[in-house]
Amino acid sequence: MSNYSYVAVDSGGVETRGTLEVPDQSQALRRIKEMGLFPTKVFAAQERPTLPLRSRRRRTAPKAKLRLRFTLAHGRVRPATLAIFTRQLATLVEAGMPLLRGLPSLQQ
């Protein structure tokens, strides 16, 4: 069994940190959700979570701009709502959660 540290948020928005002894990261995510928390970061206890640094980014050729339009039955998605969604999705991906597992969490 490995130790996994986590950072999670409860339904009231209060951040909680802790450590779990579980076989793998998916078990850690499941256990955190069972506790009624929303995991934002989950990492092996001996590791330190790393945040991307601007100096570490690769310099690539400029990409063509992609315009996305999100529409609903009642009109457009507000930019503030879209910003919150993308920030939460980025946090889940940084925590190591697979994209297909993170999207349903954000839908809820």
C-alpha cells in the first residue's frame, strides 16, 4: 500500500488536506469522494505537487486561433461560467485525474 496526500474541498468550499493509505491513486480518489469531498489534488505522499512554471514551457510555433462557441437552449454560456469550468478542469487534470473521469465530476 502507498500513501497518497490530497487536497480537497467540501460542499461549503472549505479546503481540507490529508493522507490516505491506499493501493493506487484511483482508490484514493474514490475514498475522498466517499468522504463527501471534491478532490483538487492527489499525489503520492513522497512527491511534491509541481505547478507548471513559465520558464519550463516549450516554445512552439504560434498556433492558429480556435474559436469555440458554447450555446445552450437558453442562450450563450457566460464567460465567467466558462472561466470557472476551465479552471476547475485544469485543477483536476493537474491532480492526475483522467479527463473522462473529471468531466462527469464537473457536470455534477
